[in-house]
Amino acid sequence: MDPAAAIACGRDYLALLERAAPAADFEHPLAAARAAGLPEAQLAELDAARRIALRIRDRLDQHQRREAELAALFETASDLAALHDLDSVLRAIVRRARALIGTDVAYLTLHDPARGDTYMRVTSGSASSRFQRLRLALGEGLGGLVAETASPYFTSDYLTDRRFFHTVPIDAAVIEEGLVAILGVPLVLGGSVIGVLFVADRRTRTFAPAEASLLSSLAAHAAVAIDAANLLEEARTAVAELNAANERISEQSAAAERTSQAHRRFTELVLAGGKAEDVARAVAAVLSRNVVILGAGDALLAATDESVPCGPGGPALRKAAARARTGRRAVCAGQFWAVPAMAGTEHLGTLVLQAGPDLAETDRLILERAAMVTALLLLLRRSAAEAEHRVRGELLSDLLNAAHRDAAALRDRARRLGADLGRPHVLMVVQAEQAERARVRSAAAHLAATRRGLAAEHEGNTVLLLPGTEPSAAAREAAAALAAAAGRRLTAGAACASGEPADVAAAYAEARRCLDALLTLGRTGETAAPGDLGFLGVLLSDRKDVPGFVASAIGPLLEYDARKGSDLLRTLEAYYETGGSLAKTKDVLHVHVNTVTQRLDRITDLLGDGWRAGERALEVRVAIRLHRAGARSWSDHDGSRLRSRGTARAVAVRRRSGRAGR
């Protein structure tokens, strides 16, 4: 070939290389030379140049492909350096594998240690939902073989390739996706296969070793990404656990401080002999909740806030208290937590906290400890009360049994108990059944402690000594309180004791006679002093208070006669003497019958209904006789006392007789 022709040929091939022409275009210069009739020697040289140009073209293609592969690997490494989301990185690797290898589909499976198989993690280009949910056991399909051998495998036609263990689920998914040629490489981490990276085509294809190598590089990056993500997740988990542990430590520290504070407060309360109100306030301060303390019978002992819903004794509180009595620990009932205050098997009360069902364990423990403190304080308080009641009872027993003792010593003992024996007192003797004696005795002791008196059990009855000068009124008031404890009305006799210790025994004897009289007359459930029993009271009384009896029976009548200058007393005597005959009465008095009628109406106004007959008539007639028998001495010496005592007693008599008349 002449030099000019050779140069021209070289320029043609260089031009083809420059524009990256397809391999077929490199045949055109040789074909043109044959058409021009060049000699065989020149054609051979031209063919050699063509082959050299093609080899150069192949090397250039390899370099370009390698550059693209390296660029993809660098981009993947860059993604790993800025790793924030493992799924995003794995999706990027699968997309790049699909683009670099030039396949229809790419996907990645990971090993599931819990189930011992692999599952589809990321796909690109897949259209089948069954394929995207596919799971492969170890040794099943191409992926199972890759995972089992830790080596790359490919097939040009998966369904006809018998090197793999085919299963119905895998083949069905491959058919639904339409895959034919598949290349899989292992994801190896620490010598273990953690997954498989695949590329696949929907046509027959033979994968080159370079493609398998590139896919293996991408798989190595994926393994690194997974390892980094696992480490990051472990770090995050560790940080979260540390934060959680720190929060728990902080909560436990706060709980310990709260518990310590509660323990300190409770200890101070016990040492100071605190009350239920103090416990309620202490618990409310520590737990920042409203507190109610109920007694053994659900009676309110203390409450930090009277506006608690369903207030003290309401249905919600009763329900909480009832549930608490079934055990020894705090129980939740609606918006309340309740815990019993127990002493052995004895239920002393209930501590109720207004809180929701999410009460912390530490707060429940504080509440239960507060219940123990409440039980202890109630026991101490009861023991102290019982000791005081015992001392009060012993003093009253000494007054009843040994009144001859040193009066000054008895007064001193009473003074230490808050009682003053130098003042007048009312003594009550109360009869109660055996089953109710303990309750009545306890109620009497409470009255004695709160009203500066004394109480004791004597001769099978409850004896109560309270300050006072009016035995009837004081006895009725005290009897009502004792009846509430017994659950029924009680029979009681009362008498007045002067300010001398020795007079207590005499008052007891008089009150006991009044009690016996009530029982004999069948007036059970009533309370009476001698003045309430009429002339029978005069007979029973050691003091024989005749003026008092006369005043209670006819005092208003005597006062009226003294004030008006009338003689209604004589009219009343005549009426009784004539057997209640108006005609005979007018003859005895020498007045008109209308005058008798008017006088009798006035007597009724003064004495009340019921004076004409029965027991009331007997009392009035006896009072008239006693008055006539001692009118001269009483009018001079005791008139003022008769009038003052008579007014009050007569009012009471008129009220009683008025009720009887009605």
C-alpha cells in the first residue's frame, strides 16, 4: 500500500474511534478498499489495522465501563459516609446495580435469624407483589444456593436450570415477575452470609465475569452499609437505654426522696402523738392529692378538702372503703385509692386518696405506710383514752364505794382528770343489755372525757357523773347520746349531787331508786329524776324535796292566787271533795255554777290538761294536802324557792299533762 493510502486508512479508523462508532462501522473502510480493487497485500494490511482499531475500541469501552463502575462505587461509598437511613442506601445500591448491569430488575434479600430463612428487603423494577413478599429457605432456589455456598451464581434461564432446588412458591413468583436470567452475589459480613444481591432480566442472557465482579463490589458496600446501620442502631439503642435508665434513676431518686420525706413526717407524727388530721395533711402534702380518713364504721375522721367529689360518706368513698376492707393493700375504686388501717385482724379505719388509676407504685407504698401510721396513732389514741377512762372509772368507783376517803385527795385526783368535784353534778344510772354494754360504756366514757365528768361500770349498770344542776334535762341529753350508741332508747335514773365528794354515793342511791321505779312502772326506755316522778319521787328521794314537789304540781296556781288575791286553790279542793260535781262545788263555795266553770277553766290554763283524774289528779291532791300541812312554815321560809322552782317545774308539768290530755 502506498503511503498516502495507508495514511488515509488510518485516519478513517481514528475517526471511527473518536466518535465511538459501533463495531460494524469498522468494516466500511475495508469493504471500500475491496471495491476499489486494491491488491490483496494492501487489503491484508488494512484488515490488520481494522483489528487493531477494534481492540483499541474494546479497551476504550472497558475503560469507560470501569470508570462508570468506579464512579458508582464512589457514589455508594459517599452515601455510606452520610448514612442516615439504611433503607435509602440499600435502595440506591439496588438501583445502581440495575443501571450498571443493565437489567430489568434488581433486588436484595436479607437473612432472618429468627426464622432461619431470607426475605425480600428491597426491589427495583419489580411489578409482582408476590415476588416482593417472597421468602427463600436456605438452599432453595438460586438465592438459597448463593447463601449456602457464599459464592456468586448466575443462570441464563432460571426455570430450566436444574442446578437449583426449585420450589412451587419461588417458581410461581419468578413466573409472575417474568424473570429468565438471574445473577446473584452474596452479602458477606464477618465471614457470614447476611443476604444476597440480585440482578435479573426478562430474557435469556449470559452474565460476564466483570458484571459478577461489579455486582460483588456493590454487595460488599451493601454489607458495609448494613453493618454500619446495625452499629448505629445498637448505639442508638444503647443511648436510648441509657436515657431510659437515667430517667428511671431520676424517678427512683425522686421517689426515694418523696418516700424519705413521708417517712420523716410520719415518724414526727408518731413521736408527737399526732391525730388523723395530721396524717391526712402529711399525705396530701407528700402526694399532692386530697385525702380522707374514715373510722372503723366509715365515720369521717379527717379530710383535707371538703369539696372532694361524692363527699365524705358518699357512694364512691363507701365503695372504696368496702373494697379496702377485703385486703391489706391499696386498691383502686374509680377515682379513689383506699387502704385499710389494720391492727392485726382488727379494722380501725380506711385511708382514701383521690387519684386516678395510674398511681405510681412508690405513691401506693407511701399510702400503705400512711395507713400503718394511722393505725398506730389510732391504737395509741385508743390506749390513751382507755387508760384515761380506766382512771376516771376508778375514781368514780372510789366515790361510790368509799366516800369516806379523804375528800381533798379525791378532789385532787379529779382535778388531774379535768373534773371539778366542788361543782354540782348530775349522776345517771343507765341500764343496758349485755350485748350493748360495751358500746354504752364507751359512749359514756367519751361523754365523761369531753364534758369533764366521770364514768364507770357499777353493779352491772353504767354510771355517768356530769357537771350540771338540772338532773332531768342533763339526763335526757346524755341518754340520747347513749341511745345512739346502743341503737335503742335506754332506761336511766338521775339525781343531783352537790359539790361534796361524799354526796356522790347518795346521789347514786337516789338515781338507782329512780331507775328501779321506772322499771317497776313499766316505763322502760325513759329517763327520770325524782322530780319527774311526782309524789313517787318525793317518796324515793333521800332529800324529801316537798316544796319542790308542791311547786311542780300546783306552783303556778299558788303564784296566781298570790298575785291576783284569788282563791283558786280552794275551788280546786272543793271540786275534788265533791267528786267533780259542779253543782255541789258551787254550793260549797256559795257561787254561781258559771263562776265555778270559769275558775276551773283558769285552773286548766295554769296546770294544763289532765289534772281532773288519774295519776295527775292524785299528784295534785297530794300536793294540796302537803301545802296545807306546811303552808305557814314554807310561805315564810321557802316561798321564794317554791316560786322559782315551781315556775320551771310547773311549765314542764303543764307540757306533759297537755300532751297527755291531747
